[in-house]
Amino acid sequence: MFGKKTNMNNGLVDRFGRVHDYLRLSITNHCNFACTYCKPDDKNCEKSGSLLLAEELIELSKAFVQAGIKKIRLTGGEPLLHKDFERIIEEISRLPVELAVTTNGYFLDKYFNTLKRNGVQKLNISLDSLKRERFKTITQRNAFDRVLANLILAIKLGFEVKLNAVIMKGVNEDEIIDFARITNNYNLTVRFIEFMPFKTNNWNLGKTFSRSNILETLQKTFHLISMDPVAGQTAEYYKIPDAKGKIGLISTLSHPFCDECNRIRVMADGKMKNCLFGNKEYDLITPYRQGKNLFDVIHESLASKNAMHGGNHPMHKNSNAPNQNRDMFSIGG
């Protein structure tokens, strides 16, 4: 897969000494939702024929594990939409790797048994509003009841659930307290995510409700207990006293965690990104189909990785950066 002369003992390390052992693998860019911050154009998806085949997704996963990846998260689009999702999960679960899934939750009830059977414990579920009509406005779909029911069922079935809520000023910042209160009664993590800039999501700084804004809002109602950080984590975590769950803040823009980044992203069309905000992409699928050494491409990508935000830092002062990037659904988060 990588070529006979490749030495992989040193793992996947960039020029800043960051070890990359976490692969976010987008298996499709198709989604049944059209969230305003992620996939605002309902028709803006590549044709299935230009996306990786199930066999290629499985073989690329094997190659990355061979290179030193210890965790793979399947993303999309909506990964549960992939017609071969069960096969992909089953094959990748055989690898010596932790396997997780990010989903909008709509199809989860169809796949709980599959996930359990293949050892998937960690689910990230997107839910940006607890109000039915607002949910419909954000996602452009009338699916709130089903998503919420599947989220609660996932918790009851023993999955480690993270509820991801993108907080946008003037849209849903008034729900922060209601989201936090969920942790009192449910063993899950509610993570508040800053609104981030991508190609066509009409981002501007005025729409961003920052980490400090979120924290200030929470502290007006709750006494928060700060939790010890864990190496490589993207969020800072807090707990409400006696709560069953916890609260996370993901402040990609205002308090970036780039110095501990351990992530590689492979998109559904076979391109690799070394940073969520980086414009440069590296083609993996062409050399793979030609039987060439993939590790050379992966190493080249990591060697060019910037210290922060794909070289676009500070993002809020680089208004052109999002225009050169993809939309979130096409990257896979």
C-alpha cells in the first residue's frame, strides 16, 4: 500500500512535532439536511460517481492505520446515508483502531444494532436548536422529533454521546442555558461550537457568538466546575455540580487549539486536507488507483501543514480565506 521502502516507525509527524493519529474520514458529501452553516445550497453535492467507493474507503483506512492512525471518525455529509455504511463499519471495525461516527441523528434508529455489534461507542450528534420550528429553519427539514428521539435513545442504549450545537448570534444563542440544563438529567456532553467561516455559509464576525460570550452566558446561571484538560482535545470542559453530563466549548476561532492538533482529514472524493481551514488539498485516490506509494503524498501534506488555521490566522481578519475553502459538508468537519 505504501511501498516497500517506506519507514513508518516515526508515525505521522509534521514539522512542528505534532503527532497525527486521528483520521476524520468523510465517506460521502451527501446529506438529507441543508443546514445554513454547513450546506446552505441544497443541490451543491458532487455526483456519486466522483466519490470514493466502499472498497477504497476501507483500503485507505487500512493504509492510514498502518501509518500510525489510532482513531477513525466517519463523517459526511451524513455518513449513514452511504448505501454501504454497514459494510464500511464492519470492515474498519476489524482494524486496531478506535472507531467513532458523527451524524445528524436522523437515521440512527436503523443502525444502533450495527454500531453496537461493531464496537462503536462514540457518537457525535448535531442538534442546533431545541425548538421545533427553529430547528426546521436551520436544517431546512422538519425532522426535530425524530432526531431528538434518536439522541435520547442513543444515551439510553449506552453510547457515549456528544451533542454538537453551533451557536450563531441572532439565531440560537438564547438557547445556551436550555442546552446546558440537559446535562443535569442525561449522561452526555453538550458542546457549544463557534460559528466558523466556509465558502458559501455567509459567515461574518458579527454572527459569531464567541467562547467568552458563551462562557459568560453560562456563568450567569450556573456555577461551573472546570475539568482538567486532556491532550489533543478540541474542547475545554465544564460541569454543573451534581449534573450527570458535562459541557464543552469549542472555540476554533477565538481560542484555537492548533498547537495540539492531531487530525488528518480525507474527503469523500479522495482528497486529503491537513487542516480544516487550509486551502491546499492532496490527491490520494489517483496514486492509490495507480498502485503508487500513498505515504509519500501523506508525508508531503503533513510537511506543508501550517502552525495555525491553514496559514489564514487570524481568520476574522482574513475575509477571503473562506472563499478559497470548501463548504463544511464537503470537508467532513
